[in-house]
Amino acid sequence: MARTFISYPKSGRSWLRYALTAVGKADSIAFHHDGFEFNSSAMAPHDFSLDARVERYRQAGPIVYLERDPRDVMVSLYHQVTGRYGHAFDFDGSISDFIRHPWFGAEPLHRFRQIWATLCARDIALKVTYEEAHRDFGGVLSRLTSHLDIALTPEELARAEEAACFDNMRKVEQSGTFPKNWLRPKNGSAKVRRGIVGGFADSLPDRDIAYLDQIFELDS
């Protein structure tokens, strides 16, 4: 069975992926960002086609879509582009420049979220959120594995939740012993940063928060 987990970069995928890895379930899932990988200097035009996605995904097997507060996504993506992938992009603007950038910034994320809101409304994917996972990690993990038709015993669920605590993930990454690149430091920058909800408020000036609130129709 084809199982797919889709998110925009820096939406917190590694957290859930690590939990599933800890109980040997991750390898049966295709994790990707629906073409929005932000890891190539080619900077090819983004694909915003809804019709193509409906055709691609409607019979592709169960899909989970992870979403996160877009303000936190923008801050985390800025640090990834200027840190872990600084060698690829050489972006030297400020975070204010970044969120307004036509390729990196808020507008592409806004359109991506609109597309996936439509796909979830059509029952093509199950939507879960990073914020829900912070409130009830076990509940979110149970819901998404059920949707993906992956059986977890109560013991496995507890083990996955314990393994994926941020302190443990940070230690594993810093040790450099994790067998896959997605949880290893790159260019001196860590993948696991803060792991909190609402951290954008410490990184963005008020005018940038107001700009993002307007783009995403949010209330601060």
C-alpha cells in the first residue's frame, strides 16, 4: 500500500517521522513536500496546479497532510535556507526580506495552504497540525497511523512518544549517529531548533507579524 505524508518544509515533519522511525514504521511511508523542497539552487518555478494534484493524489493511497502556524514556518524556513542550505542559496537578506521574497516567502506558502485546504476538504488527505501534536502528541500519532492503516500497539505508541521528545531528538542529532541525513547537522546548523508553538513572536518585528497576519488572515 502506498502511504504518503506531505507537509511544507519546516512544518514539524521530523518530529512525527522520528516517532514513527523509533517503532519501525517510517519506512513504509513516503515523506515529501509536494515539490516544495527548498534544497536546490536551481529555484525552479513553484507548481501551484490544483487539478494536477487532484489527479495525482485522489487514488494514490492514504495521505496525511501536516500543517503548522505559517508564521513559525516562515521563521524556521529562513533559518534552514540561511543555515543548513546556505551553501545552496547564498541568501543574505534579512528575515523581513525573506518573508516578502517571491520564491521563498509568504505568498508561496499561502498558495500551498490553499491548495491543501481544498484537497483535505475533498477527503483526499487527512489534515493534522503541529499545534495539535503539541497538545496531544499520542492522539495525533494514533489518528495519522490509523488513517495510514498502520497498526500501533499501546506499547509502541508510548515508546514512539517518549523517543520523540525534543531533548532526545536534539541529543541524537548532535551525536551524529543517526543513520539518515534528515536528522544530522548540516553546515554547522541543527535540524532540531526550538520545537515550540508561537516562537515567531521572538524573531519577527511587529510590522512583519502584521504583514504575515494579513497574508494568512490570522489574528495575533
